[in-house]
Amino acid sequence: MQAKKTTNLKSVLLFLIPSLVGILLFMTPIVYNGDITIPIAILSNSLLALLGELLPAIATAFMLICLLGTAVYKLAKPAFLEKNSFTKNLFDISPLWMALRAIGSIFAVITLYQLGPEWIYSENTGGLLLFDLIPILFSVFLFAGLFLPLLLDFGLLEFVGALLTKIMRPIFTLPGRSSIDCIASWLGDGTIGVLLTSKQYEEGYYTKREAAVIGTTFSAVSITFSLVVISQVNLGHMFLPFYLTVSFAGVVAAIIIPRIPPLSRKSNSYYLEGSTNNLEEIPAGYTSFKWGVAQAVARADKNNSVSNVIKSGLQNVLDMWLGVTPIVMAMGTLALIIAEFTPVFTWLGMPFVPLLKLLRVPEAAAASQTLVVGFADMFLPSVIGARIESELTRFVIACVSVTQLIYMSEVGGLLLGSKIPVSFKDLVVIFIQRTLITLPIIVLIAHFIF
């Protein structure tokens, strides 16, 4: 039997105060200018308002710096980069990832200065990424990265993990701490969920399978963006039934998909070999609550240096700015070029026509391509679907586009750019699985509503 550890007031406060501030920033919904949002999003939007026109150029500069740093490391391996674990991990990448960083940087320069072929920099391809999405990501990465240690390093995840592991394990095959990723995504943004998951995976708190499951299952779009989607298809007055439908279908998908390939075949080994950080068994003599407090306090006691917390936050920001942004630019632009200028997604949508007709969805042919075009960008289905007359079909399109979750212009690109062990092929398969599982559920509910 493990001896109980004593805790003092100072240690408990070191756990409570940063964790409560983290909850306030990342997970507390507030009404601001008539919209429901979270403080991190308000900070991000304030930066956008202040530097909005400059952010595309700033982001492009960071992409070029990253490419230059990668090239210098690969060619010369200078000691100042080699000896620093952060810069080594950032620049010591495979030829494929270096190529993607180069492609993303080239696309950014072409789009910023409108050079070369218009199909690269048009407002629906590279322009959508560089001028609309990248500034949002850039500002979110700044504040989310800086304040992420408040959620990660002061015991909140250990506390929640001890309380919820008996729920998360049997239902979703995940540790209890993963519930924080889910809440942060739903209330904040899917990118925050990916960032949370990636950092915990690299620190040995998730196995490869768990990280892959969380990244592709719980990095949902925010409530705020969901409202934008349903408004785009002119059904904003139906937000409540829409979001309840999305949540229910998403939970069903989260129960099923981790139990089938490719996610079920992911290794249960750790990024850090021999890691025991993920152990959530409650020793004899402890309740879930008391063990959670003990674990949280022990974690908080390891992080009583303000300089280390600031350093960790800045490294989070640079890792996302330099490492992830070029991948999102490359993969997102390529996917949008295919969606905008080729019939590929129309062809890919054809097999869904018989299924949609079987489910008695009106205007099945028009709806079919929206089911696959979401792989390029989550907003594209609602843009295309807005032209469809049937309210039921528009409702289905909006719901499915949110529950599909894997879209290359943001979450898909972020996953590929992170250390989370998912391949492009995995993302394609999981995207199809999520579509096939959630579509019948959403259509059934839609037939009850309309």
C-alpha cells in the first residue's frame, strides 16, 4: 500500500491558482459583443484587429525563417542549433516535411505578392489561407501557446484525469485527462485541442494510439464557428437543434471510430520510451478526488519557476509559428486548388448519391459533393450547400461538415505538422469513416425535425 503524501497550503494554491486562470482563459464561455466566446479568442481577435493587415506578411516571414533554418541545419548542422533540443527538434525533419515547408513558403510568397498563376493565389485558394485563415491561426497560436502551461504544467490534467478516467476509459478508450482537450476544443477552437494533445503526447502522457484518437476525434470546431456554419446555410434560427445533433453524432463517432482501424491498430507505445506519465490507477487508501489532488500538487511543485513557465510558453508559440504554419499553408492550398479548379471532389462525391437517395435526402446529387469537399476546408460544404433549396438538405450538410472534423486547411494540416502519429492516408480513411457513421444519424434526426 502506498503511503499517503501530505500537502500544504502553498502547494495547493500553486495548483489551484494557475489552473483556475487556465480554465478562465481556455474554457469559460462569456458573452462579448453579442457573441459567446472565450477570453483566449477575445485576445486573439484583438491582435487581429490591431495587426490584421500585417499578419499575412509577418506569417510569410516566419515561414521563410523556418525554411532557412531547416536548410542551414541540414547543410551545416551548426553547434548552436544541434545542441539545443528545441531547435534540433524543430529543424531536424525528414525530406518530405522539408519539401512541404518549402511548398508552403513558396505558396505564401506567391500569394502575398500575387506572382505567377492566379489559381495559386486566388481568394478561394492561397488567398483564403494566407489572408483569412493564417492570421487567425497566427494570433491563436500566440496566446494559446503562451498560456498553455497554465493548463498543462500545474496539475489540472492530473486532477481531472483521476476524476474522469473511469468514464473516459470504458467509453472512449482514453485517459481522463483527455476530457480537457475536448472541452477546450468545443469552447475554444480545434487548433487549441491539437496543440494540447501534441504537447502532452511529446511529454509522454498519451500513447501513440491515444494521441491519434484524441487529435482526430476530439479536436472539434468551436461553438462560435459552428454558429457561423449554420448561419451560412441560412438556418441560424435552428442553432440549438443543429448543435445538439452535431454533439450527439460526434459522440457516437467518438465511441466507434477508436475501436476500428486505422486508429485501433496504432501502437500503445509512447513518444518517450519507457514513459510512465500516463498511469492513472488510483492506489489503495485514496479516493479519486484525493488522488487527483495529490497528483496535481506533485505536478505543480515541479513548476515553481516563473522563467521556466515563460520559456515553455514561448517555445510553444515558436513551435507552432515556425513548424506548423508552413504545413497548413502547403496542404490547405493544395487541397483548395483541387476543390476549386478540378472536378475531383465532384467525382468523389458520386458514390454518395445512392446513399443520400436511400436516406431520402432531397437534391442528393447537389449534396453529394459537399460530403467530400469538406476534406479540403470545413467551410466549403456550407458555401456550396447554401444554394440548395431544401432546408432539410442544408441542415444535413451543415451538421455533417462539422462532425467530419478532418479538413486539410486547418486541423488536418495541423495534425500532419505535429508529432501526433497520423499519416495523410489515415486522415482520408478517418474522414470517410466519420462521414459514413454520422451521416445516417444526422439524416434521421433531420427527418424528425423537418
